[in-house]
Amino acid sequence: RRCPAHQNRTTSLPLLRALLSTTMASDSESSDVAPDDQHEHLRPEGTEPLASIAVDYTPDACRHAPASGEIHVTYDERGGARWRSRSRFLPGGAVAAAVRAPAGDTAGLNYNLYLSSLEGSGDMDEIDFEFLGNDKRAVQTNFFVAGCGGREAIHDLPFDSSDGFHHYAVAWGAEAIEWRVDGEVLRREERRDGEPWPEKPMFLYASFWDASGVDEGRWTGTYHGRDAPYVCSYRDVRVPVALSAEEEEEEE
């Protein structure tokens, strides 16, 4: 993950004002609603569950339970981990997941959900949701084209992202990108004539790492680790059904 070039803070849309209280209650671990059904009405059309993942580093810090669809990533003395889909996806669909941020003092940490043509490549296309550990009531969105970002915006959320599972989705097409939180459009970017646009096939990624060295701690704060280990949880991860660009042979 990289340092943002600049950040604009925006006030979010009135996300789920009518539904917020019931959403937070239903998304807690003690909910009587089955995990697969909690956000069923928010699942983007044309998606299916992510069946398997690849873990790019520290596989023992990433636990995937295919039967329940849950993925749990731990940050502790080992560092964090990064997982991704085994396939890349073409524009024209959506990806989504219910995410619960880690509890405690998470200053310095970054946890996320994003699309990228290849993490770390100098000419990557990418579309991000990034959570900044020093503010659990905010999320940053961004997108990159051919390795160039600089399109960051930070949005206020009407909830603490560690209090329960909330639903995050990215709809990405040839003419527009939408970032959605709990079914509401948080940000929409439309393609403009002559401007670059993310078009490369992209993996779905998520990672958990210490970003306290970025911008001298001004981005995510400074890591203290007083509440380690930290766990970021994902469930009901959804990917496009018919827009897979390629499938890797390696199995989990």
C-alpha cells in the first residue's frame, strides 16, 4: 500500500439514517441473523460468493473459512497479511464485502478493501476503500490509473466501523465508478472525455498493515499496539459472476 498524494475530507451522504440503528444491532456478533443473510438485500446484482483466496504474505495471519465465507486477518508481532481473489475481473460489474474493523486503539494501522490490476506494479489501475486507524468513523476512497493516484477523499461515516459489520461495495464500469456503504452511494466518479480511466482487469484485495510511517504519522496516526492482536474481519465477499479475466491454477 502507498502514501496518498493528498486528501480531501468530505461529509458523507446521509448513510442509512433510517436504518442505522437496526443495521448496527443486526451486524453484531451476537445477532440472531445468519451471517450470509445479514446483507443479502445489499448484494450487487450479478455477483457470487468469493470461493477461494490467495494470501500474498504471512499466511498464518489470515484465516479463511470457505464454508461460512469469513476471512479474518490478524495484525500482531508478525505484521499483517494480504489476501486477494484468484481471478482478475473486467469492468462492468461490482465487488462487495461486509467488513468489521478491528477493535481497540488502532492508530497507525490501515485496513482496506480494494481492486488492483497488480499490487505494487508501477502501472497498476486501482480502486480503493481504505480505513485509517486513527478515525473509525471515516473511510478514504481513491482510484489510480496507470500508477497515478491523487484522487483521495475522506468521508465521514455515521457509525464506528469496529462496532459491527457494514457493507462496502464498488461498482466499476466503463463510464463511472461508485463507492457504496450500506447500500447508499458514498461517492460517484464519472468518466470525462480525454481523461485516463481504470480499465485493466483487477484482482479483489484486502490487507492489514502498519502505515504509521506514512507522512510522519499524519495519515493513519502512530502505531502503539497496546490492544494487539487486532483482527479485521470480512464476510459475504462478492465478486462478478461472468466477468472473470483469468483463473489461477493454484489452490488454497
